[in-house]
Amino acid sequence: MVRSIIKIINKYNAGNFPKSDEINLQSNENPYPPPKDVIDAILKAINLVNRYPNPEYEELKIGISEYLNIDVKNIFLGNGIGDCIYNICNTLIESLDQVTIPMPSYTMYVMYTMLREASLNLPVYPYYDINFEELAEISSNSKLIFLCSPNNPTGNSLSLNGIRTLAESFKGYIVIDEAYVEFASKSALKLINKYENIIILRTFSKFFGLAGLRIGYGICKDYDVVSALEKVRLPFCISQISLHAGIAALRCIDYYNKIKEKILRERELLFKKISKLEKLSVFPSDANFLLVKVENNLKLSEKLRKRKILVRDVTGLMGLKGEHVRITVGRPDENRALLNALKDIFKN
């Protein structure tokens, strides 16, 4: 018999995947291709796919440790951040443990917590404007708190002082999802040196543009936690091709920083242009996407799709009142097409 909890969990909605003639601005992907060295590494690794990768992934971990200037022993891996979240829930949560997830945020935290039959505490902070003193108080009985910075879908980064306040008073673990942090100006990474109850998650999907290869990892000072997470993950959670692509990507930081600057310039341009449109309110973002509030229930995502542009409809997410869409920052030509479509919609 299928477990009863499965019957009440909604399947994750990844959005409408694009047809060949549609512009995809809904999945928060990096719109630029990997550098030549990464592509060459992928092509070379094709000849190795008949063999398992080394399950310890030493070279990849060393590359991550040098990239972040952290100890290798503080790193654990996963098949994307989603896999890391799943493994954290399986490792740290017992049935009926309380887990706090401020909303609006990434819904996978809720799904994997529900699979553990935990007690959900879902405080709502409109647009993820978290009051950390209040959060510490209402989470005092929780074993785990999930935070996201920059947050998906609001795009704002969390206060480092607020995270410190929480870490000092909270007895459980604080998971901070930093999937988009390379596009932001601050990170909670250095806090792990002082607080063993902080777990930070990172990915190769966004900044490094390897979303299709599924490479996720985490950092924690508590070696017992890292060891446990390395124990329970699948032994070959990162494929041979993904492994070599990730190692190569870490050697191409200059390329990715140049791409990041392009994305940030386009983000600011989109913000300014969308801000001028009536019936739309756009929020500042530290990520590679923008959250937009839409007045008068216009069903904007449907109107844009008719013009072959996909954006993510996040209407109905806890903490977002009214119609909202999330728009990924694309290449200049894609962003111009979006702006032209918006002008066309609002002139009618």
C-alpha cells in the first residue's frame, strides 16, 4: 500500500517546458552556454560512461574547497540541491519533529519535510521580510529551519545579523539554501566557522550554468552531520559526465564572472523598464530573476505564453497576495522580446 502521506502531497510543478520556438524565462537557468573547457571535459568524459565515478569525488570536493576557501571535510554532495534537501530531511528529521519553513519560499522544503511526517510550522512573512527575533521565538520547539537567501521567488537576501541572532538562540539546525548567492553581494558562508548548527547549500545549476547536469553540495562545520549526509546519499549521486564538467567549471571562474556581470546588467535594465509599466510592481532582486506583482488579475503568464514567452506563475504561494509572476533574466535578445511583449499587452 502507498503511504497515506503520499496521497496528500502535490507533485512538484516545474512549469511548462518550452517548445523550440518559445523563450524560456521561467526556470531561473543561466541562459549562456558553458565555456569551451567545460564542453571539452564533457566530451572527454563520454568515453568514461561505461565506468562508475569514484564515489568519494575527491577532486570535485577539493575544487569546491579551493573555490570557497573551506575545509574539504566540511563538504557533502548531492544530485542537485533538491537531493541535498531530501537527504537532510532523511538524516535529521524523525516523525513528528517540528520543522519551520518561513513562507513564501521554495516548495520542495515542504514536500520533503512532509515525507518525513514531520510537524510543519509555516510562518508567513510577506515578501520574505523575516523578523528574526520573532522567528527564533516561534521556532523554539523546532528541530530544523529552512531558509533561502537569495529567496526563491522573492529574490531578496537575508540579513546576516538576523541569521546570527537565530543561530545563537536556536538549538536545532538552520539550513540556508544559497542556490543564487553568486548573483548577490553577501553570503552566510563565513558563519559556519562559528556556528555548527548552520548548513549551507550550493549548486552548479545557476551561476555555473550546469542545471542539466545536477550537481549540488553543502557545507557544515559539524563533521557528524557531514559524515551522516555523505553516508546516506547515493554512492554515485553525481554522474561521470557531471563530475568532470563540475571540476572544469571550477577552473573557469573568470568566464563565469563575466557572464554574471552581463546577467546583472540585464537584471537592472529589466527592473527599470518593468517598473515603468502600469499595473506591474517589480521587486528588487539579488538573484537572476525578478518577482513581479500584477494588478487586476490579468493572467499575465497566459498572455505572455500566447506570445511565445514563458514566465513562472507563482500566484497563490503563501505570503504572496494576488497575481505574481517570476521572470528569469535572459539574454539581451530574450529580455527585449519580453519587454516588447509587455508593451504590446498593456497598450491594449
